[in-house]
Amino acid sequence: MNLVTGAAGHLGNVLVRELLGKGEEVRALVLPGEDMRSLEGLDIDIVEGDILDQESINRACGGMDIVFHLAALVSITEDKEHLLRLVNVEGTKNVIQAVQQAGVKRLVYTSSIHALTRPPEGVTIDESLPFDPDNPAGAYDRSKAEASLVVLAAVKQGLDAVIVCPTGVVGPYDFRRSEMGEMILTWMRPRPSISMDGHFDFVDVRDVAQGHILARDKGVCGETYIVGGERVEISSVRQWVQSVVGIKTPEIKFSTPIALLIAPLAEAYYRITKTKPRFTKYSIETLQSNSKISSRKAQKELGYHQRKLSDSIKDTVNWWRSNIKKTKPALRTSE
């Protein structure tokens, strides 16, 4: 049986769906009182708990064969560093302890492409790069890198674990409205909308879920696997969205220097309104950074493959059209 932590999040609920589609049993760990619309109607065992509560995660891991540890705090601002480290690092240590105590066969840990060191342009980002707990790019990056190193240290002590590093996740079943989900919604509306200079590698959430299952089944203990998609300009994603919707609105495109000047004001606005950040210094710098990312190792060793990103955007837009009333913005997300 599979345990999925962070099961109500975007990647979490899609992984649950993919496992169920294979006829497998799933236990979903959710926070007490957490919004579970993303799991409605799914034939799963739902248990409440918190990865910061050792006793509750111990109970959740009891009797499990596999644990997919997805639960994390995701933030693209710098004001939550202590909480990021508490959830992403200390929470992972608790999960590892519970997995060892319960005799779980394998832990699949969800890290991030941002946990790896960021090389200069021209250098391909692959699994040969180390996790960088001192990464100056952002607190989230550092917390995921440190947590990944905690997993690798436990492997050296006998834990059977593999690490999966997704790139920028997009796709349907985005009940919590991820940062990119919010941008897609903005671009779907018949009014002028913002975009920025820059590229990134975006991957369909369903492909990432399949990558996790492949890592479970075929991954080598102690290895890391990047599961990516397609490197594209942000403006191209906007154009795809509007093409599916059937609209063409004015694009307000900020150059990087202007965007960086505006970012502090935008971040202050998000804090005051308690809305999910989309336009921050971190996100702007990420779009300008090296995003030449390779998934060749996962393709070769796991049989991983990804669909065309334009098809993912089409599916995402159509999902939003049918499910917008079921979604709810959230500051804390379990990915």
C-alpha cells in the first residue's frame, strides 16, 4: 500500500489519481481540517496528521509498503524562511524516522529542480550537480536542498530511498491554484494581462506523477531523477492559453529591470491582501536564470517521457473552465 503525504496538493492529488488508475491502494495524509476538495470521490484511506507531529506520521506510515513524501511548504518570497526550514527539513526528518520505524520498503522523496546548485548559462542542469543548501537564490531552494541531503544521509545509514526533482509543474487538478495556475487564469480573462521576459522548463503534473511511480519501481536506491518537460518563453505559454480560449488581449510585458523595480511593491501587496504571490523578485530571477535542464537520466533509466507542453496547456485551460468553482487560493501548499 502507498502513503502519499501532501495528498491534497496539486501533485499529491494527481499522484493519488495515477496510483488508483493502476489499481493500487492509497492512504492519503492530510492536515487536520485541510480542504480536501481535490480528493473528493476518490476511493482512498484518508488519515489526518502532520509531518511536524512525530506520533501522527508514525501512525500514518504503519503498514505501508511505499511512502511518497510530497508534503512541503512552497514559497517564492523570503519572509517564511524559518517556517520553510521547519516544514521542509524537520518534517522530512520526521518522515524518515517514521519510515524506518514502520519498516517501509522504499521512500520516494519529492525535491525540486531549485534544490540543485544553479550553474551559469551554457551548463546543462542534470543530476551530476550537487544539492546546494547555501543557494542564495531563495529560502525555498535552500530548504529543499537541505532536506534532500538529509534523505541521502539516511540512505548511507541503510534507508531505501530515491529522490525526484520536478521542474515547473503545470496542469489540471490544480485545486489550490498554484502560482502558474493563477497566471493561466489571468491570461484566460478577456482583458490586458501581464507577462515577463524569460524562459523556464515546465512539465505536466501528470507526467511528474508518473515519474514518481517510475522512480518507485525502477529507481536505484540513493539516486536522484530530474523529471522535466519543455523550456519555453513565458509569452509563448500566454499565447497558447489565449489560443485555446479563443481570445487575443493586449500583453503588458515588463522588461527584467523594470520588473525587479516593481517586485518589492508587488510582494508588499501580496502580504497585505494575503493573496498568493506570482510576481516576486525570486520568480523574476528564476525566469532569467539558466533553465537548460535535462531529463535524460530519467528517460534512460526509468522510461520516463513527457507530453507536449502545448497539449498540457490545452488540458489545463479546459480543466479550469469546468472546475473553477471548485478551486480555492491557498498560501500554504502541499506539493
